[in-house]
Amino acid sequence: MNESAINILKTLNKYKVIIGIGIGVAIAISVGVSFLVTAKTRKIESEWQNIRKINNDLATAMQQGREEKDKTAALTTAADAYKYVRDNVSSSSTLPWVLFQLGNIYHKLKNYDEAIRHYNDFLDKYGSHQLAPVVKQSLGYCYEEKGLFPEAIRQFENVSGHKDGLLTAQNGWDAGRCYEKLGQTSDAIRSYTKAIELFPNSVWATMSQYRLSAIK
């Protein structure tokens, strides 16, 4: 791959969706509130309340943090709080969200090894959970950041059969990007084409079409 193509890929990388803290917070709060309505025990209700408090405290600290060290401190504090919840929870309803958030936080901290460990822990325990496709995608991003492109592709393509066409299209773009980094042009073309066919009006299709025009 020539230097121009490499530079383009580096620029396009910023458009990939990293499953961030904000999305995880919104999902966890939404599910937590719903669960609180039907919770049968005070302990489970308390677990959801703890998760919500950690999320709120983290969101506030990130907004107020003016320097990178402040945000790092906030993320580290949240990680410690989540680990405490993880080690003391009794509910199989709350633990998946805790593991997901721990992976997100370590990803944000660029501690990819810890993020990978928590994402894999999630998948080992809750492989059929509704969040599993998103966790696989997040795991793929961690491997990509570490330069482990074959492992990243395996995670992206593992989501390819998901019922959400937009998510599948996004992973077609993600896999294609990694195939290009490996110099596997034919596989990149296949992945980009799939993204376009699955969701032709999406941003992922637009970016895939751009790459196809550059490498064909």
C-alpha cells in the first residue's frame, strides 16, 4: 500500500465509532431504571443504584475536567468503583453491564490489555447477551489499536450475522479498513462491498465507496 493510501487510512480512522463511555452510560441507566421498577430484592436495587451513581459521577467529572490528568483520574476512580461492584454483586442482570463499562473505561484510558480482558470476560460469561455484538465490536477496536489486525477482523466479522443491518454494515467497513492495513485488497473490497449492500444510505457505505474508488 502506498504512502498516500496509508495517510488516508490514518485520517479515516477517526471516523470509526469507538463504543464510548457516553453510550455505555446511556444504555446502563436506561436498563437500570427499567429494572428498578420490577426489582424484587433490595440488594439488586442497590446494585443498580450504585451503577447509576458511578455513571453520573464519571460523567460530571469528565465534563468538569479541564486537563487530561483530571479525566484520567476520573476514569481510574470509576474503574475502581466498578471493580468493587463487580466483586460484590449477586445479580446476573447487573454484572454484564459492569464488565461492559469496565472494558469501556480501560479502552478510554488506552489500557487495551485490560479492556480486552474485561470484554473477553463478558463474552465468556454472557455470550448470548444483547450487548454481546457491541462488545465484540469494541474488542475488535482494541485489537486494531494494538496492531493485531487479524484478531480485529475476526471480531468484526463475528458480528456480520447480527440482525441489525447498520451494525453489520459498520463492521464491514471496520473489517475492510483492517484488511487494507494488512495489504489484503481483495478481502477489503469484499468487506466494503458488503457494507454498501447492507446499508447503502449509511455513513459506512459512503466511506466504503470512497475506499473502493481508491483501491479498485
